[in-house]
Amino acid sequence: MSGRMDKERIYAALNEAYFSAEPHERDVIEHLPALLRRGRVKTFVDVGASLGQYTLLASRCIEGGTIYAIEADPVRFEELERNCVRWAGESGNEIVPLHAAAADREGPVTFYVTDSSLSGGLFRHDAGGKQAEWREIVAEAATLDRLLAKERPDFIKVDVEGSELRVLRGATGILRAGRADFLIELHHWADPQGQGGPEDVKRFMASFGYRAVPFRGRVLFVHWGPLRAFMCSGLLRVSRLADVCGKLLCARPGLRRMLRPLRTVAGLGRRGAQQRLARLSKSYESLREALFRRRCPLCRWWARTRRAYGRDFAQCRRCGFVFAYGSKNKPVESAMGMEGSWSGPGGGGFREYYLAKMLQRDLGAESILLFGTGNTPALARLLADGLDVVGCDVSGDVVQYKRQLHGQDRFFMADELPAERKYDAIVAVEVIEHFADPLGSFRELLAKRTKKGVICGTTDFYYEGPIEDSVEPGYMRPVTHVAYWTERSMQRFARKHGLGCCFFELVRPGSVLPDEKYGRLWPNKRVFFLYDRRLHGQYFQAVRRSSPILPIDKA
């Protein structure tokens, strides 16, 4: 394939190489999921993505994450972009294709292509001994520090045909942070403006505290030295353990006491070593869970701990989101059950009915889902008005009772909703504060909406200050309330998923009745709407301009 090929022949050859039953670099593809599926990787970067072989692998291993696929060749990028759109829909991850040449500077740069299945690069290279017809094009160069300025990458794969050092020099900010692991294919040919060989890359990475670990023909660079590399991957051979520990002891004498359990592993025999390593890996996972459990479940930023109502909370330093940790969420039905949500003015059932009617009247919502509606009369009232509405809840007693009233096809368990059905309006009143996995739960709601669908509801928003409310009962006192949203955190979630977001007040002294359940006003209670900005942006802006308060609680 040394001659020039048309676009379709290039795609056919590369698809066969990357996505067939016997793919290119099969050994790496088979073992890389062991690194990606350990829960820590949420942001994956594929530098030199070609058609996206590693992008596809990451999308299958990561849940609820963000994947960047960077490719400079315009022919390859055209197919990569189509692949990313398809894979994002299949996996639920956010996959962002970027047409750029990762380098150590910004601006136009000469990029060499072959118009064949052979990969191009920032300079002419050996091409594996094959004859190649090189052609110069102009590509836009960008540094990883600039491309990923708003992200905190966890894992970066680099395959740039000998320009590895240029890419890394443009990622010094990421390297100083020491957070991301790098999987790099090192090439032996010299870059006229960069590295002389693989050793130059290793020395450069070592200057930032990274250690090189062989990984299936490539090199895995990790921070924290060989011990973390060994315990994270679990893929180094047992016969190399003594050498790994010896190097670490020489580099970090202060860690000798911590490594005592490892000293005898090499002499235990293969089976004994595997058992010991399994116990060590389990201990490492427990330590990792303790370190990372206080990271924001929405944006993965660090959170500071707070104490209130005898419970442990953490507050994200970036988006302000407050969440409970240290204990699993208590099932909602144990606290609510058949009691349900209060239904009069100022109550959940009253609000559900108002919001559903508003979206049906103003936006033409034809199908409505009352998510977490509980034992309120909202479903019966909407059905009586002739609306196509379905309800769901987490309480088995509520579901059984509602099915007796309205039929099997009108009420479901929350996790048993028909997978093929989507809704124009999803109403979740007093629900999102119960989401133990807020990102995953909201994405499940997004999967249930039609293209023109709107998600709305109410909750009590957090506006800084103490979590513990001096006025009883206190919004976060119930053990089922584990998520305390801020407007900033919801707006960030909406932007990341390409949605618009707006808020309305419910409470104004003298204009509404207090909650019947508690007999008090909640000054931070808000109605929220998530919607497609192109379809409904003007409508919500007009409603917001007319009044920041919805008359949702009026009798």
C-alpha cells in the first residue's frame, strides 16, 4: 500500500486493521481495559487517534466520562468524526473529536501525509521500511495544555509517529499535576526538531516524576513510581517484582517499612505470589476509594468535608455541589412509602400537576413521565384531563397500589420503565435530592426524553452558608436527602450535555401557602428546567423575563 489510495480504500484498509476480529496492536487492546475499568479514569485523551481504535475501546470501558480524540490528518479525521458521533450515542459518554496536530506550540504547522493507510506525522519518517509518497499539508497545531485547559485528564494515549517529545513539551501543565497516566508508543526514528530516540522521552518524563513501565510493546508512564504502576495495572510479570521493589527502595528509602509485605513475594513461588498480590491489590483499592470518594460526583473536582446533622457531607470546590458520603443512600421507600408527597397547595402532587399542564399547554408535550411521583393524585388528575401520562416510583407498595387504580401500563418501578419509550416532558418534583449517583441518574432521565423533551422539577438549592439549618426540620436532615444542588452545579451539568437551564422561584411572602407537610416556607426552593436551547430557549427566556416566580403553589 505504498502508492496513493482514494478515500474509500483508505477507510477500508484502516477499518480492517483497527476493527476486525484480528485488530492491529491486539495485545494492547486486550489488556488496556484492565487499566481503564478501575473506576478512576473519567477523562481519556486519544492523541493520534486515526479512525478511533482506542477511542472506541475507552468508550466501552468508561461510564459517564469524557473522551477526546485528536487527529491531524483531514482524511482520517472525517471518518473519526462520524465514528465519534455514533459511539457517543451508543455509550452515553461525551466524545469530542478535535482536528489538530498536538505539538509544543500553537499555530499553523507543516504536516506530512501519505494518502494511504500509512500514518503521517510532523516529519517524514521511516514508515516501517515501506516506500511512501509524502505530501505536505498545513495543519493547525495546538498544545495539550490549551486543548484540555478546562479538563483534568486521567489517561492519555499518544501515538504520533516519532513526535512524542513535541507533544509532551506542550503538556507540561498536565505533567506537573501528576494526575494523568500516559501510554506512549515510542519510535526509534529521530525527530529533526525533537527527540533523538526513546531515551529522550523517558528522561523528559522522569524530570516530572514519572516512571516508565513496559506495557505490551508500549511504555506506560505513571506518577508515584513503580509501586503504583505495579498495583494499578496488575499486569507486570511476577518475576520482575524484586527488581521493581529494589528500584523503589533505592529511590525512596523512607518507604522501606511500607514495602515489608512485598519483600518476600518474589520467594513465595508463582501461586503464593499471586495470592499475596491479590491481597495487596485489594488493599490498594480500599486506599484509592478512601482518597477519591470525596471527589464531586458531577465534575470530579476535589471537595472539602462538612459536618451537619451528625452526617458527613462534602462540598465541591468548583461547582458548589454538596453530597453525603460515608454511608449508602437509605432506600427512599423506607421513609416515604404510601405516605407519599403532600398533595395540596405547596405540595409535590400540586406542583407535578401544574408543571405537566404548563408543558402540555405551552410546548405541546404529548407524552409525560411523572418520575418519583409517589402516592399523589397528580397522575389521576392528568389522566382525567385526557393527557398521555405515565408514573413511576421506587416503592413497591406504591407501584402495586397505583397499578390497581390505573392499570399495568400507567405505573412502573423506576428501574423498569419501558426502554423503548421516550417522553416530551419528565417531571421530577422533590426527587433529585435523593440521587445517590446524580450524574448517572440524570443521564438516565436524559435517555428517556425525546429530542424536544424537557426535564423539570423542584428541589431546595444550596446558596452557601451552613448546611445545617437552625430552623427545624432542616432540608438535609432526612437520611434520604444525599444531594444538595447549587444553581452553578446544575448549569454546569446542562452545558456539558448541550442543554439550556433556567430557574424560577416558588416562594414569596404573602403570595403562596406554606408546605402542608411541615407548615413552613422554604426560601431556597426553586423550579428548574432543562431543555433544548434551539427549540425552547426563546420560550423560557420570555417566561423568565415576564416573572422570576411561577405561581405554582397558589391554591
